[in-house]
Amino acid sequence: MAKGYVDNVVKFAGVLGVLAAASSVLICCASDPPSESASVESRAEVAGVAIMPLGDSITDGAGSSTGSSYRAELWKRMVDLAGYSIDFVGSHRSGQLPDIDNEGHSGWRIDQIAANIDGWLGTYKPQIVLLHIGTNDMNQNYNVATAPDRLSALIDQIAADVPGVTIVVAQIVPALDAAINGRIVTFNNAIPSIVQSKVSQGKKVRLVDMYHALGNADLADTLHPNDAGYAKMASLWYSHLERILADGREWPHLVTGLESGQTAPTWLDTVEASSNVGGYPCCNLTRMESSPRNELTHGGSSALMYSGSDNSATGPSYSYNRVFDVHVPVSSDTVLSYWVFPQQANGTFVALDFAMTDGSNLRDSGVLDQWGTRVHPQFQGEGGHLAVNQWNLVRANLGRLAGKTIDRIHLGYDQPTGTGAFRGYVDDIRISDGAN
């Protein structure tokens, strides 16, 4: 048989095989509706996740030092931490971040957003909408009793315009004015049942509580968050995006080696609570230190140095210093890890600690590290697993704290007996979900 004829038969058979495989894929998948994460992910692979920040001046960025609202911090988390390609979409542009597109319209109420939303959605076709709206309805005392109905209708409008879109609806942030805030509370109380009704109808709608995440200290003026408040909003949006995208990857909430461009300490050498602990015996120091230094690091060029002096052999001797102001929701698979370099035996009585929004803490939670030792400064020192003058990894699953939210990260020294100086370094701090 001629070689050319054989080659053609082989090629033809190969084509048939490819067509058969393709048709089998179409047949098997045609009846399987994509999940929320699958529909978002398939489009994200090509152009990034299309996210529309939608709302009023809070979305635009009033009160933010850069006019970036929550969007700059959210973009940083999604791209730099989670590793996603995202595309903020919208007709409005504001702020200082790599992608300034949004639909944040200063002074607008729910009805004004509804009057324009069809055109925006038709143009930009977002996969996810982050909706924070209603503040101006409350501020203007505009038909407050029917504001929940307007919000409900707006959600339906968005879902109808972009089939399959995921809408994350916020209970809006508080206000400093008591009358306005009272109206906000009433409005917010109606939102969970609205969201649940949409879910029951098969719509992809989620609820996020911004109201209880922010306090008075997080507001720049009567209505608008300051930079700290916007960072908390970003953290909450980010946590909900994890559940929406849900592709199994690790989802970092905080990753810092104290390097330039990474999360820096909010407080330096700031004691939260202390007993019988003074400054390191030099330099006229009077309290425990906790600040970045460059002389010894685990990786990079900076680490968090701690030092002090235990002044009582009978105790209690402790110092818990504030380091990071955060807002990190804890899930069943959230993991904490960090590296510590104690420079003497006293320096092993140290651990990171959390202050939770409900008033509880990490050290008294019973959370254990990889050695089965409590993540408590005293037990870390007594456990014997932290070697002096070398870097030691501490890693703990935080599932025991699931459902709680980390409000602050502290660095603690705590030793019931023993006196003398202590000093060391902490580096490469990481809090993430789904870490192996």
C-alpha cells in the first residue's frame, strides 16, 4: 500500500478521534450548570475577574487619604496575596491604584443608581458586583421606610441584566450622627431577609456586614470611613471573594516579612498590658520594645525585634505589645505561621497573640502549634521546642477560633518565674486559609 495513502488514513482517523473527544465533552457537560466559582473562574483565566465596585461616595473614596476607598487595599490583596488577575470595571475613575475604574457616585441614592445601572451593566458585564448603597437615602431621610424595597428591586435589576452575576450586598457602614445612624440600623436590619429571599429564588447574592466591622475610630467624618475603616471593608470583601472564587488555592490574609511594600506595624513599642517587665538593660529603656530592625532577619532585610527585662522572680511577669491593626475573619482552615529567633532562654517565652473583636484572645484559646504546645508565650518557653540563637518555625491551625475575627496582632512575653533580660526577632508572619 502506498505510504501517502496510509498517512492520509492515519491523519483522518486522528481528526475523527479529536472530533469524537470534543463531542463527548460537549455532551457530558451540556446538562451540568456551572457552579458559582466555575463560571467566574473560566472567564477569569482569560481577562481577570471582572468586579464592579458599585455605590456612592464611599465606593468613590471620600474620607480616604488617596481617594481610593477600599478598592486599593482590595486590589492589593487579590493580586499580590491571592494571585488573581482582576479587572475593576465601571464608567467612573478615582483613586490611586493600578485599576481606578468603579461605579462610585458621590451623593447618589438607591433610586439614582437604579436609573443608570442598566447601561453600566450592559457595557461592562461584571462577574461580581460589590454593592454598598443606602447611605445617602439615610442621610437625606429620603423615603426611609421604603429604602429596603428599593434595594431589593435594585438587586433584582442587576441579576436580570447580567445572568449569573454574583452580587455581594453590604449592610452599610455606621454614621457618627445619632439620628442618621438610627436610620442606618433599621435599614441594615432589613437586608438579611432581602438577601435570603434572593438566594431562595436561585440568585447568586451574598451578605456582608460592614456595619459591625467599623467603629467610630474608623470614620473620617459623619458618613465616610478613614483609611483604617476602608482597610477593614477591603478585608471583608476579600473574605467573601474567597468563597465566591473557591478554587482551592491558599488564601492569604496577612503576609509580611516587614519589608518595603509589605504590611508594616501599626504600632511601635506600644504596650497594651504589662506587669514587672521593663526595658532592655541598656539605653535608658523603660518598657518592652517591638519594632522592625535590620541587623538579623529570616529572609529579606527586616524583622520584628523584641526586647525587655523581666524584673520579678515570683511573677506575674508579662508584656503584650500592640503590633498590627487588622480585620481578619477566621475560618476552620485558617493557619498562623511565623519564625522566631530567641537570643537567650528568657527570649523563648514569646509568641504572637491576637485580640479578637469579641474580647477573647489567642493565648487563652487553647490553640496548639505543630508540636502540640499552646500558642501562649509562657507555654512556648516551657515547651522546649524553641532553640536559642536559631530561627524556629511556629505554625498553628486556628480552627478553634473559626467564626471569630482578629482585631489586633500583639507580640507577647510572659514568664511566671525567672528574671533577666530577653531579646529576639520575629519574621515572615503569615495568616492564610487553606494553607497546607
